[in-house]
Amino acid sequence: MQTALDILLTVSFWAAALRIATPLIFGVAGAVLCERAGVLNLGIEGIMTAGAMTGWLVVHLGAGLWGGVLVAALTGALLGLLVAGLTVSLGLSQHVSGLAVTLLATSASYFGYRLALPAAADPPRIVPFAPLDLPVLSDLPVLGPVLFRQTALTLLALGVIALLAWFLARTPLGLAVRAVGENPAAVEAQGIDVHRLRIGAVVAGSALMAVGGAFLTLSAFNAFFFEMVAGRGWICIALTVFAGWRPAKALLGAVLFGAFDAFQVRLQQVAGGAVPGQVFLMLPYLLSIAALLVGARNARAPKALMTPYIRGER
Amino acid sequence: MIRLQPRSETPRLLALAVPVAAALAALALAAIPLALAGAPIGRAYATMLEGAFGSRFALAEVLTRATPLIFTGLAAAVAFRARLYNIGAEGQLYLGALAAVAVGAGAVDGPPALVTPLVLAAGALAGAALMLGPALARVLLGADEVVTTLLLNFVVLLLVQMMIEGPMKDPMSLGWPQSEPLIDAAQLPKLIERTRLHAGLLGALACALAVHVLLSRTVAGYAIRAVGAAPAAARFAGLPVAGTLVGVGALSGALAGLAGAGEVAGVKGFLAADLSPGYGYAGIVVAMLAGLSPLGTVAAAFFVAAVFVGADSMSRAVTVSSYIANLIVAMALIAVLVAGILTRYRVRLARAGSA
């Protein structure tokens, strides 16, 4: 018990928690945006993989790190357009379409990686984002190391959540996005194009998801590995339900998740050997399932989630 | 302007033509990544065809790979019919394989006629048990089964790694993490000597027929279809919606578990972490290509298996990554989704504004 408290009270622990949470914050922000507009985007796992691969690849080929982030976002937007085309324009099953895009984006990423690097046994490395060193801010006690010695992408993730919360709650367009997820027919009656709104939300949300993937290759690690996304996309979908589709709670969920993950890594070092490592590796997935079950009881999903809107049909 | 008019029923020929067209379209689209890789397109397709159908052994290999795909395809098809989206076939396959090893690697002994059914039953039970959780969570809590089953896939794979590196590890495997081998009496007989083709194929075909009969000829099958087509109406008609969903979940999990038990008892003889190259996920593609028809699943599994076997030879002959197979299969899924619109709607050319 003493060791558990010791772990929770260290500054480095909370810094690690936020670092681990960063790709999830991007992913869950993207998922919240898509789902508030009424589209469950199960392309997320593949979109994050594609973002991780393309972002890393262009940096490896000589682009700057922010160039990598931009390319990842564009790749995500493009895949989002595919998701939206299938689920919004054609009104196909959001479950199956999303999985199809995940399968496509994942295999295309792996194929593309092998295409660019035919025989790289040891994956080539890039120079990733360095931790920030801001005057004054980075030297603050506790807050400095936890917030301002992260990489720029972590701060960007926090900014994205704030922006998303403001956008959904305070702007006319945000209101329209929420309305289109609750009652698309009413939005249509206002003379607003339901499909265009939904497509826009899915494209923007997918771009965010891809940046979350790019964080893995451009900040957390410095190379691309097969299966490196490892279910983070699915975890984001579970966290979205847990958060009741609200951005602030999504941030909280992602950070709690990151804290739990950082905690199990440290506990593993303490308990090392007594328990097989796989038990610890299972915990994040089991925790996500638990979060989903808790969230599913209380949460109120957007009413039109997973219902395609076809003009003139009720 | 193009207008879509709902069809009241789908012409049989069209229902057959759509998946075939989608499969061909996916194969044609594969020319793009092949061209990007700088491969000679014509030779690539020729070696692919040759690799899948060029010899008796190639064909036997296709049928060997089609066997688990029929099982996982059926698992997806029967669940999707009830709109229970079981995406956990990969995890259920591995848990089924784990159970098969637990029973078949010496725990029970006797004549093959006794041990083999026990091994397969253990696999089916394990798969069913794993799917019960997500099905119950969906029915009782409204938790989306897609996410729970997907997350469980990761948990089960870690559990398998833990078992084959720990308690179930074969001490004779020279450090490789793999389970102890099944005893001879637990192994499925080979159908053709000197190939990998085993009796599991017959089991898969029998299951396809059984699921077909279940769905089309029984009360339970009617309930499954009704729950999938219109849950509210099914509830109003007094059908046990929750019970049907849980039952169909157990059946789906059992079929996926059989895929794993069959791979262990028929092909590998032991369990390793690379038992399945994604048969669980490919099963979804198989089911969609089959239009969720159990008998169609057999043909779709044969196609997907042929793509995998053919792409293996092709990737060696023209040196492109073997991920081309996964790419083709994913494109086939998207193609069949889009083409499926033709079976549900009539495409009409109409003047704008005339509704």
C-alpha cells in the first residue's frame, strides 16, 4: 500500500500519465466529434495506424516534424471522407463500414511501409519532438514537469479538447453538429444540409484521430512498428461512451486511463517476476471494457447515433 | 440526377452477381498497389492464379485455409443476421485453441473417436463462453458489443502468450513459446496425404449446412432473423429478443472457437501465438461477401483463402509485400458494401426536382 501511494505522489508519474494519455486525447476528441454528429467511426484504429505511418514516413523522407503532423492529419481527413462516403452519403452500416476502413487503412499502411522500406529489419529512426523548455512555465513546481516539459503535441491535445468543448457548446455550427446527431430531420427543416454537416464532422474528427496516431511515431517513439496502435482506437471508442460524449469528461477519462497505465508499469517494476507481465498488459483493455460498461449504464448517447439519414424517409 | 428507389425484393441473379463483381473489382484494384510497387502486373496475376489453383497441392492448401474461414465466416454471418456485431472471432478462435490444447495435450486419453470430439467440444465451449460476456453486456447494459469483443481479442491473445510461455509451455520446444503437442488420438485425420488438408473441412461444411437449416427452417432461426430485421416488432410479437441475442452470441462464439480447435487439431498440432493470420477478422469479410448466407460463406471463404494463398506465391515471385493479400480482402469488403446498394435499391436516372 505504501508503494502504491509513493508512486501516485511522484511528479514523474503524472507526467507519464499525461504522456500516455496524449494519443487517446486526440482519438477520443475525434470520436466525440464524429459521434455527436451521429456517426460511429470505427475506422479509428486504422486511421490512427495510417496517421502513425504517414506522419513518420514523411519525416523520415526529410520533412519537418510539423510537416509530419500535417500529412498525418490530411491522411486522416482523406480516410474520414471514405468513412463519411460509406456511412453518410450511402447510408451503409456504420459498424461494418468502419471496420472495413480499419482493415483497409491498416493493410495499406503496412503495405506502404514495406513499399518505402523494402528490407528494413531494424526500423529506421527519426529525431522525434523534444520536450518543451519554456521560460518560467517549465520551471514551475509540479505543474512545470507535468504540463510544460511535455512535447508540443501534448499541449496541442489539451488545446484541441478546449477548442472542441467551446465549439460544441458555444458556436452555432457546434449546435448544428449536435442537433444533427440528435434529430437530423429538424436540422433539415432549418434548411441546413444534414449530409454536409455530418461529412464535415467525420472528416475533421478523423484528422484528429490520425494526429493521435502520429503522436506515437513522432513523439512517444521514434520509429514505426507493425501493430503499434495496439487497440488504442478501440479504447478511445470505449472512453467516448464512458465520457458520455462530453469533451471535458473525455479528457478526464483519457488522463485517468493514462494514470492507470503508468501505474501498472510502475507496479510491474515493483512486483516484477511474481506475476507474468501479460497480466499487466491485459489491464488497460480490461479497464476499457469496465469503463464502457459503467458508461453504458448512465450515458445518454446522441439519439441519431448509427442511424443514417436519408432525405424524405422517416 | 441519379435516384435510388427501394426494391421490394432482390432478384436472385443480382444477389449472386453482386459479390462476384465486388470480388473481381477488388482483384482489379490490386493493380494499383502492384503498379506502385513496380511489379509486372500481368506476371503478378498469373503467379497468383498459378499459386492458388496451379496444382493439386495448391488447391489443397486453399481448402486448408478456407476451413477456419468457413467457421469464422459462419460465426460472423449468424451473429450479424441478428444484428449482434461479434467482431471477437479472433479472440474466440484463440481461446478455442487454448481449450483444445488443455484437453487434447494429454489431459484425457482414449481412442480418437472419444478424444477428438472432446477436443472440438472444448474449443466450441470456450469460444461460446467468451462471447457470452459481450452478449450479456449488450442485452443487460446496452454496452456496444463491437467494442467489448474487439478489446477482448487483445486480452485473449495476451492470455495465450502467458499460457504458452508459462504453465502450458512445451519443455521440449527449445525456448520457443508454444504449447505441448496434442496426443495422436486428438489430431484430426488428413483428407489427402502429404498435404495439410484435414477432416476439419468436412466439419466446416457440415456446420454451414446446419446453420443454413437453423436459419431457414427452424423457429429459433426465424427468431434470429426477426430480431435482426426489426427488434421492436420482434419484441411486440412476443419473441424473446434478449434470449435470442444471447443464444446467437453463444452459437457465434462456438463456431469461432471451433475454428481455433480445428487449426490446432488439424494443422499445427500445438498452439503458438501465430496460429491465426487474422482468420477472425477475415471472417467478417467472408460473411459480408456471402451476403450473410451460411451456404454462401463456403464460396466466400474459398475466394478469400485463394487470395491469401495466391498472394503468397505472387509476393514471392514479384517481390511485393504479402500485405497485398490483406489489402485485396479489405477492398473486397468495401466493394461488396457499396455494391450491396444495388441489391436493395433500383438505380434510376431522373430529372432533378421530380420526386
